[in-house]
Amino acid sequence: MKDSLRDLNGDLTSLNRRVSGRAGLKDIDLECLDLLVRDGPTRPSALARALGLHPATMTGVLDRLDHSGWIERDRDPADRRASVIRAAKNRAGEVYGLFSAMNSSLDDICSRYSDAELAVLSDFIARTAEAGRRAANALA
């Protein structure tokens, strides 16, 4: 199981690198966009913590994404001195399109399992992801 997870990690990392390259992004830029799409608008400091990046590094990532039109920066309504970052709505389809072959394959794979089997697999993946987050936090 551990070997399969390592293989999966390597293969998904390769896919993400290729998607990043096609979109003209760095790997960390794609990871940042993914978090913004999944979790919604957030402050740069919260995004840096979630990605395990130094705030100065996060500023560089956000500057690149802003310059190329991938994100929008707004004033935080709760604190006018702070900003909130959100993924640009008009650009999300570009990245999703690059993952379409993978998404189609996943749909096909999932269709071969029962709902009960998918529930077990989902639980395993969620627990594995949580273990990864805990291990990363312990190293921070």
C-alpha cells in the first residue's frame, strides 16, 4: 500500500508539473490556485500557512499570479489594511481543461466500484491526507 501511495504521489506530481507548464505557472503557483479554488478567498498570511511558505515567498507567488491574471486582490472588509485573495473566476476553466483527461479517467475508475466501496476508499484517502498534514505540521 505504501509503495502504491508513493507511486501515486510521483505520478500526480508529474501530472501537476505538466499542467503547470502548459498553463505557464510554477508548481507552487498551481498549488496556490488549487487552494483558492477549493477553500475560497483568504488572506495571504493564511494561504502562506496552508502552503507552508514564508510570507515573503508567498508575496512573490501572489505577485506572479496577479501579474498573469490568475488571482484578484481585494481589500478585506473586516480590516481595510489587509487584503483578501481569490482565484479569478474567468481563468479557472483553463486549468480545469488541462485536467479533463484525468477527470474522465477517474470517472471511469469510480464507476467500477459500488457506493460502499467508494466510501471505504474515500475514508482511506481522507485519513491518509490527514496523516500527511500532521506529518508536515510536525516538520514545520
